[in-house]
Amino acid sequence: MTKIAILLTCFNRKQKTLACLSALNEAIQNAPPGYHFTIYLTDDGSTDGTGEAVISRYPKINVLQGTGNLYWAGGMRHAWQTALSGNYDGFLLLNDDTLVFEQLFLEMDKADAYCLERYGKKGIYLGSTQDSQSKKMTYGGAKLTNRFLFKYHFLPPNGSYQACELGNANIMYVSKEVVEGIGILSTAFVHGVADYDYTLLAVKKGYPVLSLPEFTGFCEHDHKDIYEDYHTFPFKKRWDVLHHPLGLDFASNLNLMKRHFPLRIPFVALSAGLKLFLPTVYHKSRKHR
């Protein structure tokens, strides 16, 4: 039997979380024979009844309570750390605003077989998501095009497995072997870029990181461009946005550079200074890139 732990974190998105779990349940029903799934969901202090609704509708799900300040990376670490005692063969990281397709686990099963045959080891498999209306890719795997400038391009599914260096954990399967080699998401990250760090570290350590050949879910890209109005903010608000986990999260981004692109550290620090003290200059420079 193949045992899979499915990891999620949520905060005040009850309807999206329930829709995600409904789609996930359909995928579980269509999984290959011999698979067993256990779901771990961190409810990080939701006040809209998300945790209670999940428990009522899906009593077998392990709903874990957060502190209210875990954010995405902390909530996922909490779920993952709890699941480590279960001796699972793999871990599926899933965003609670993602609607997986019913063939997800069939695709993951095929990826496992391909990875073993091609590389002689298991790895990380990234499921790409698309906008439900435009059908354009929203999240998935990416390749670096310039390490010094930290430039990269996403790899839309093309019918083949594609090697990646960066991956979004909207749908990300991590084999047990990878966890034994590099652990779980680093505590150096509060909210975002923890998934980028994880896939970069996996590649460094020689584990395959592959995007699946076909799209495996819907997820809308609804993040507002923070930079659009940033230059108009007063200094105190610029400072707060620069450091907040849901803002520009300077500390986490600096940690990513320290761990993988150390030559960029002075430029990241300079960029932060421009954002704070010369926001209009920075805004104009972004528009001309």
C-alpha cells in the first residue's frame, strides 16, 4: 500500500477551502488501487468557521489549530511536521484555493514510475494550474534564465515531463526520499518563497524536480501587484509593507538570496533602500525593465 499525506493550511476562506476539499475528494475516489490518503489541515485561527465546517463535512480530516500567525509557510510546516510521524511514502502540498482534477493521483503515480526509470530515484512532482476562464497557466514549475538577476520563466505543460528549478506548492508532491534528504519547508520563511527555496534545495541535492505533462487543477491568479501603488504610500506604510509577510516580505526574500543567490544580496539590500527612501525612482525603474 502507498500511503500519502495531503497537507493544507487555511485562514478565513471557508467556501474556497470546502470547494478545494470537494475536488480533492473526487481525485481520491479516482486514485489508482493501493493508495491510502490522510489529510492534515492547519486552521490558522480562522474566524469564519472554516475549521468547524471542515470537521462537520469531513470528520476524518485531521484539523490542526494554528497560532493565528503562522501564515502559509508556517501553516504548511505545522501540518507537515505533524504528518512526519505517520511513515508516509509521500506528501502532497496543496493550496486551499486550488481545485484539483480527478486524474491528479493517476498523473502522480505515472510520474513516480517515470522518475524511477529515468533518474533511478523519486523526486518532486509539480502539478500546473490554469485559470478556469482563460485556461492560461497560473502556477507550476519554472526554469531559471538568469541566476544573477533571478529571472525565470514558467513551463506550461507540453505533454512531457519537464525539469524545473523553481516550483509553486499549489500542487506539489514530495517523495519520502526527498524529505529524508532535505527535511521539510525551512523556518527561514514565513509566508511566500518557501516553496521556491525547497525546490532549489532539492535540485542542489540531486533530486529530480519535474512538472507534470498535463494541467492538474484550476487556481486563479488573484494576487494584486503590490508595486502598483507602493510609491504613493507614506513612509510608515512603505516600511510596514516592505516587512510584512503578506507584503513584500523583505526578510524571507533576503533569506532566499542568502541561501541560493548570495551575489545578489547587495542588490537586494539596495533595492529595499530605494523602495523605502526613493519610491518614485524605484517605481520608474520597474516600468522600464
